[in-house]
Amino acid sequence: MPDKRIYFDHAATTAIDSEVLRTYNALLEQYYNSDALYDEGVAVYRMQEKARTLIKQLLGLSNSDIIFTSGASEANSLAIKGLALAGFKRRHIITSLYEHASVYNAVKQLADVLGYEVTYLKPHKDGKIYPEDVLAALKDDTLLVSIMHVNNEIGAINDIDTIGRIVKKYSGAYFHSDITQSLGKIAVPLDNVDMASFSAHKIHGVKGSGALIKRRHIKLEPLISGGQQEYGMRGGTSNAPANIVLAKTLRLAITNEKENYEKVSILNEYMLEEMSKLKVEINSFPDGIKHLINFSTPVKSEVMLNYFNLRGIMVSSRSTCGSRENEPSRVLSCLDIDDERAIRLSLGGENTLAESRYFMEILKEALEKYG
């Protein structure tokens, strides 16, 4: 067993970058309310607004607002429910069957409580939502299309640029995308996206921090009523330290993106090559994100996860937001994958080839023991 436990669950969360942590700890001393009018409060306000501007610059945005939130789940709810509550007459929403729970359940709530009509698109065998399926589903009554960029369980990459162009050209609807699993890993095309959501803790930032990117002209109703904070979109005293350090978190993630992608690609290639020699079925896709490998074994995933844990390896079998549920994974089910035997391995730039070799050693050991 290695000297330290090995972490292969970066799609669930990531360690805080040491530089981000130092900055965040220093900012905690600046406890002043950013809405206060004395010098200390004004200084915090200015730092927060500078961070907001830097985030827009890093993402190449001009006519957009950055609304700080507690993370992507809140940002997704604000985008979807905030739009639905803003007084539009259109009552149709398009989304996919394999969206993150925060999108899927927000849309479901609008259908169950307010009677919205929802079209759920099923991914194809290559794991993708096709732009032509979005086009076919559009109606005169469509208010919103919400399709994630990268799926968090199988790593499929959707063409959100083309989807966004289709939505704009053929409808009056808005296009929202959850970019949580792509930001800081691969290029994220935002030119044709009206709203996008992400979390800091997926890119080595602090938990309880994230943002909604929103085109300036889009009207939303706040889900948290309050004062003028976040353009009146999110009441409550600003979490200024987390908001300010989000700019540094994003800058570091984008700066390190290419180097980390190259590292992860080497590990991905090695592990897939080794798995091809075993009784293992690969569920993820060759053109998917290299940071994620989903595979199935003849052994139930619960047994495999326990064995990995005992041998010092941390992996998961599905999205962590549903890991304690007894229901089958919605993502895997819609792709006809048996979630009782599936394992999600998610890689980060800090993982090494030595760790990957140890993982393969333990995988072989487990298959010999239980398979």
C-alpha cells in the first residue's frame, strides 16, 4: 500500500489549491460587509467587483453579468426557476435525461408544481445530445433549453456551441448550460450560451462558491429575496472572501488547463490500455473528456469500492450527489448501463503514473478475488 491514500474522484470535488487557500485565509480577515459605506466596506466591495471583472475577462465575456452563488446547484436553480418565474408566457422547457440533479429536479419541480411542459432528450449511444434533436424538440412555446457541456458520470462532451446557435436561430428560447465538469479542463465555448453555471470546488477552489454567467438582457426573478446584492438577483450579505478568491481559482485553473490535460491524457491512455486486457467493459467514450473513465466489472460496484477503499484508493460509482440513494443512476440507466457494476474514475493533474499503476494492480487483484 502507498504511503498516502490515492484520490481518483476529482469529478466529485478537488483539493483547494495552496495559493487559493493562502489568499482565502488572508481575505477572511477582511470581514467587513461589502455593502457598508465606510472605508473598510468600500475596499471589500471594490475587491469583489474587481474579481467579477477578472472572471468576465478570463472567460472572454463582454455583455454578461457574473452572479456569485453558493455553487453550481444554486446557479442552475437560479437560471431555470428564476427564468420561469420572470413572467414569460412560454411554458415549454427542453433538457436531457442525464443532467445533473440540480438541473433535472429544478425542471421537474416546474413541471410538477407549475405545470410546465418538459421535453427530456435521451443521449445517443455515443453519450451525446445531438443538436438536431434539440432542433426537432423546439416549439413556439419553448422558453428554455438546458443541456450540460460535459456529463459528470460518463464524460461525454456536448456541442453546446452548435446547440446554442440552433436555439438562437430557430426559436425565441434561451440556452443554459451547466459547465461545471468542463471549466478548467477543456475549452468552453460561451459565445452562443445565454446562461452558464459552475462551482469553485471542482477547480481547486473553496466549497460554497460558484457563479451564474448571465447575458445582461435576460430577466430573472431572484430565488433569495433581499437587498441589492448581486444585481438584486441574490439577497443576503455577500460571501466576499469566497467571491473574491474565485477569480484567482479560475485564473489558475485556466492557466494550468493545457498542462493538466496532457498529464491526464497519458494516465487515461495507460489505464484504458491496461483495462482492455481485463474483464472490464468501458462505458465512457473515446472522444469524451480524458479526465473521466467509467467502466463496469463482473463484480458489484459496492464490493469493488469497498475493496479499493481498504487498499487506499478513493473512487466512486456515480455522481456523488446521488451516491447515498438506493435508486439506479439516472445517467447510466438512460444509456442502458448496469449501475450496480459501474465505477467512475475521475483523474486530476496531480495524479501520477505510479498511482495509476497501483490502481491497475488493485483492480486486477479485486477481479481475481471476487470475479
